[in-house]
Amino acid sequence: MQIRRFCLTLDLKNDPDLILAYEKHHQQVWPEVLQSIQDSGIVNMEIYRWENRLFMMMEVNEAFSFERKREMDESNSKVQEWEILMWKYQQALPGCKPDEKWKIMDKIFETKQE
């Protein structure tokens, strides 16, 4: 099985109370959201925070595509409910279109030992 990695970024609203609430939600992600992540082909997902900037790393299998994930999310009412809730805490990065959230980052460096 070939695993691919994607790194994405997004900002939170710069409010300590909102950031704390966002982190608490991520300590108890809804089971339906976790199942959706798994069903889409994401085998590992990690989110890191520095101040109000988020960094997400996703490792995905061959079944994953962003288009398929979007379609799955749009047809899942619980995922939509989660996304609406999370948008209370999140804000788009400068230069994003109004409907854009997480942005894929370009890899610019890697060291690899064989």
C-alpha cells in the first residue's frame, strides 16, 4: 500500500478562549467525523498549533482524493454539522477564496536517509 502525505494550514480566530474551545473539541472529535476520516482513505491525521496558526498532516492511501473527500463530507450531515461548528473558531488565510478553509502547503525541502 502506497501512503502519500499532505500538509495543510489554516488559521484560528486570534482569541484565547476560542482557541481553547477549539482544542477541547479536538480532544473529543465526534465518532461520525472520525469514521468519515477513516472511510475517505486517511490513515493518519495530526493537527499542530502555534498561536492561532494550524498545521495538519494527513497520510492517505490510494483510495483518497480531495474530490472524493469533499463529496463524502457534503453528503454527511454530521460532518457538515462539525464543519459549521469548527468555522466558529477558524478563519481563512489571507488570499483565500470565501469558501476555502484548509490550504495545501507546498513541500520545499526534505532530507531522506535511505
